[in-house]
Amino acid sequence: MTFQELQPGQLVRIARIHALLGELAPVVQVEADMHQCTDGTCGCWVVTTRDIETGRARPYHRPADFPVTVITPAA
């Protein structure tokens, strides 16, 4: 699945852009609808998530075609 296809409610792993080989991304829940970056100089998308282990909110800023690992489908 790609970053642009994420929907609220899904549990996913979104890797760091420059992740090390074998590095495991945290499990996060997609909380808010995706929107395009307002910078205007990139074609990236932004989505708000919540880390399952820490409970911290975290925005992710990635290209639309960035691969993600889906753990559970959208409700």
C-alpha cells in the first residue's frame, strides 16, 4: 500500500525516509484525513497518527507513492 492510500483507523508502520536496513518502524494509528503539504515546493502529503506504544501524536510527511506496511485495514 502507498502513503496516499492511508485512511483513518488503520494501524500501519511508516518507515523513516532514510531508515537503516532492518530498522522496524513503530506501529501508529492513522487519526486524521490526509492533506497535501502546504509548503508548495514539494508534492508530499501529511497525515496525523498516534503512536500505539507511547500515545504521542505524530504527523508524517511523505511522498504520495511512499510504501507503508498495513497491519489492519480501515474500519
